[in-house]
Amino acid sequence: METREFLRKLREQTGMNRRQFAEYFDIPYRTVQEWELGNRRMPDYLLRLMVYKLKTERLIEEGAEERNQGA
């Protein structure tokens, strides 16, 4: 699964729209949009940090990212 698809599915699991997701992480909306559309590539470390934050704040369940990657 591509990073952009993984990010979109991760966001959808939280129940947030793009604007809410961007505000939650204090990232410009346009940046999140560009990542999801595949126009820009987000750093892998940032995606890992997002997953960690969402898990620790219990906005996604444990193991959710593995299911998204098809593992």
C-alpha cells in the first residue's frame, strides 16, 4: 500500500475529515491534501509518529496500521 493510501485510511479510521486531521496534528491543510493526493511525499518518520500519537490517545485501535498495510 502506498503511503498516501495508508494516510487516507488512517485518517478515516479516526473519523476526522482532512481539515480536522490537519488541525489535530498542527499541519497545514494543504500539506495533508497534497500528501493524500500523491502530489507530495510525506516523510516516513512522520507517518510513524502520527500512528504512535493516535494509538496512545486511543483514536485508533492497536494493530490498525498493520491491517491497513495488508499484513
